[in-house]
Amino acid sequence: MSQDVSVKLKHNNDGKLIEECEYLGEVMHGKRTIWHPSGVKISETDFIQGVMQGHHTSWYLTGHIALTATVAQGNYHGLFTAYWPNGEMREQGHFDKGERTGVFKSWSDNGELLAEKNYDQ
């Protein structure tokens, strides 16, 4: 495999940038950023050797964060937090290799705790 680091850009038919991704040779390796055609950033994910590894963040078209998560070997692994479009926390808990583990909590869009479930029981 080539060790050349490059950045590849993708544009839509209107010429607007919709994706920027770092590559090591021909494999995604580094940060991948995706934009909506309106220009709003909607996703940013780390990759190592073609596999999601590190951190993932996605945004609503309003610019508010939709979710943040740690990713390992292509799966959610670690803290996962999702938000309502108004910025209030929607759900939070931990994943272990793509499976929910421990206590997950969910809230209404006005911040009221709706549920709490322990996935270890």
C-alpha cells in the first residue's frame, strides 16, 4: 500500500463541496467531513485504515449537534450522546463494540428525564 497522504474532495453537480476525506494511499485514513448541499456541515468522522475509528459527530441542518460518539473498529464504542434539534440532550449512554451497555438515559425535548434502562441486567 502506498504511504502517500492525500485529501480527496467530492462536489455535487452544482460544484458545491459535499465531502472531504483524507486518504493513505487508496484507503480512507484521517478525517472525513460531509456537507449538505446548502453548505452546512452534517458529519465528521475519523478513520484508520478504512475503518471508522476515533470520534464521530453529526449535525442537524440548523447547525446544532445531533450526536457525538466514540467509534472503534466501525462500531459505536464508548460514550454516545444524541441531542434534540433544539440542543437539549435526547439520549446518553455507552456502547461496547456496537452494543448498548450500562445505563442509557433518554430525555424529552424540554429536558425531562423519560427513561433510564440498564442494559447490563
